[in-house]
Amino acid sequence: MDLPLNALRAFEVSARHLSFTRAAQELHLTQTAVSQHVKNLEQRLGKPLFRRVPRGLALTDEGLALLPALVDAFARMSATLESFKGAQKREVLSVGVVGTFAVGWLLPRLRDFQARHPFVELRLSTHNNRIDLAAEGLDCAIRFGDGQWPGMQTRHLLDAPLTPLCAPSLVHRIRAPADLGRETLLRSFRSDEWPQWFEAAGTPCSLLTGPVFDASLVSAEAAAQGAGVALLPVALFDRDLRSGRLARLFDVEVNVGGYWLTRVKTRRKSTAMKAFQDWLETQFADAKAVL
């Protein structure tokens, strides 16, 4: 049944007050207009909703049946509309993140971002630093390198110098960098990392024959299980070091790159993207202030 909303509202208010005059005051209408709305509703329903009595109005059985349903319906509509006030429209933000950064830095802080920016529906996908933002439909990506990617707008987030980490059970037999020549050295697809570290340590580079991993997380897990020594960004494996799953061998570090927030230059920066970038930069600025 197609019933006009204005007429239903006029009846609901009139029924609560049992007065067309007081209903007109609440609705900012004339008494005649309210009465006409109710009359039209009664005609459409084919039933009287009010009885006119000497001291005002009284509800008929049909009016008594209709009133609770309308009171509930209008209350729900009011509550829903009230919730829209000042609320931002939810935005989806698709972000690709290097797995090491996701696990070692982002996930422990994700609750803070969600609390500060509840309008952002964050969708994370991890990668091993080989990624095509446009092809994968990503708004932005956090990746490791020197910040030089063609066609990309980049913002530096974090330097991540590398140092050898291994299982605590191996520490006793590795006293100096030269001792690494007797160990299995776990490698990444960036073949220059170990040579650069040995140069920084002032020691000839050992023959590199250990297995190659495409993700630092896997390399770290192999190291924790005693498979060899991995060259890892110590800042992102703090929990493993504190828990004793991994141990640090030397103070020598080598900086071969950092983590960057990247997006395609031609892609417009959305409100959600700006919120994410600003939050990241604030987190790192706060961390530097503590140091």
C-alpha cells in the first residue's frame, strides 16, 4: 500500500499528543494542514484512526494498532540519520606491503591507525618487493630500495640497515666476522648485500654458497631454526631478538636501502591515502623524537 510519509508522520505526532494543535506546533504546520493529512490517510486506509471527543481526540482500534509501529519506525529513521551527522564516508584503501615491514612494523601498530581513522577500510596485500601497483589495483605500496622507481611518487619512511642474525645456538662459535666463512650464509636476491657488509666489517668476503630466499621473513625463519646466518634489518626483528629466537652477532651494519611509501604519480591522492601517509609520517616522527 502506497501511503504518503507526511500523512503517516502527521498521524503519529497527533496520536502521541491526542491533539492536532500540539501536533501542528511540533511539525511547524498549521492545524488545518495536520488535520488534512490525517483525513487523507484515513481515506486511503478506509478506516477511521481517531474519534473526536469533547476534550480532544481518542484513538480507534485501528489507530491503536498503527501507532506503535510508526513510533518505532520513525525512531529508527531518526537514529540512523543522526548517526550520519559529521560522519565521513568509508573509503577503501588498498596497500601492498613488503612482508617484512608488515609483520615487523605495521601489524603491531595497525590498531592505532584503525582507531584514528575508522572511515578507512584498509586492504593489505604482502609482496616480496616485486610489485606492479597499476596492474594489481593498489592505491599505494610500501617497498624496500633506494626510492628510485620510474613513474612513482615516493616518501621515505625508515632506514633499515642490515646486520647478521642467527639462532642463539650458533653464537658461541662466531666470535669475529672472519668466522662467518665457516658458516652457511643465507642470501637474498640482492647479491651485493653480503659483500657490502663484509667490506664495512673490514673482512674479505666469504664464498657465498648458501640458499637464496625471496623474502626476509623466510630467511629469518631459516636462521631462527639454525639453518645459517641471515643478513637482516635489525629494526624489524626486534621482537625476535627480545624473545631470544634470534641473536645479533656484531655491531657492524650496512645500509643498502630503506622503506618507502610509493604511489603512481598520475594517481590522485584520496582522503584515505592522505590519512595513511600522514599517520605513517607521524609514527616515524614520534619514534625519532624518543631517540
